[in-house]
Amino acid sequence: MTRIPSALLLALAHFSAYADVAPEPPVETNYLGTLIFGILFVGLCVGFVWMVWRNEKNQKGKAKE
């Protein structure tokens, strides 16, 4: 019973080694989309850090009272 999975793995490795795959064309980059994503990502990270810092500051103020 244990020979079946090992034989399947060996067959898969053998067949994948001889598979002919056509090369994919190069991916076209969208610089505007990348720029918008970068701005949104950095903005969301900065906003998250600011909100955590502000909440922490409020919690310390409430603890002193």
C-alpha cells in the first residue's frame, strides 16, 4: 500500500521533468496602477500607525484620571 504513493510521486517527478511548456510572454507592467497601489498602501499603513498611537495616547490619559 505504501508503494502506490511513492510510485505516484516518482511518476509525477519523471513526467514533469520531460514536460514541454511554451515560454510565457513577458508581463506588461502598469506603472500608474503600481503607483496608485503604493500610495494607498503607504497611506493606509501611516493611517493605521497614527490611529494606534492616538488610541494609546487616549488610553494613557484615561488611566491618569
